[in-house]
Amino acid sequence: MKPTNVVSMDFNSAEAMDEFIEMYERDAPSLYQEAELLVLVVTDEASLIAIAAYPTEDDRLAAQETAEERIKGHFAPLFEAVSYTHLTLPTNR
């Protein structure tokens, strides 16, 4: 089972979402080095879902803390709403 963060994000505009996607694609691999999966799913012109799976619950919690700091920090003006969910994804073994 893989501890996973799922974050639904509604942006103030399509341009705000594009700015976030550009930053995420550039910075996420170095910010979330323990992640085994980093995926953005665009759901409409100003909304997306981010999915990130980790090897351990501690890694997931550390990544969630980093993400929340960034979203509530200098990226806050981009967002209309953000919703966090965590779950455990089954693995094939």
C-alpha cells in the first residue's frame, strides 16, 4: 500500500492555474524527492487534482506539510479553494 496525497485545487483563473502548473513541473521533483508518483490532472479550465504517492506515511506527511506551506504562502493568491485528502493506494505484489 502506498500512502498518497490527493489535493483538489480551484484557481482564481486559468492563468493562475497555468502559473501553478509551470511551477509544479519545474519544482515538484526536487521538493518531493521521496515521491514515487507525481501527477496533475486538469479537471476544467481553472481546476486540477494533484496526486502524489510515497513509500512511507512519514514521507507523505512531510510532503503534505511542504505543500500546505507553499499553498498558504506565496501561492495563496492563485487559489480560490484547496481540499486535501490522504489515502493508501494498493500496490501490485
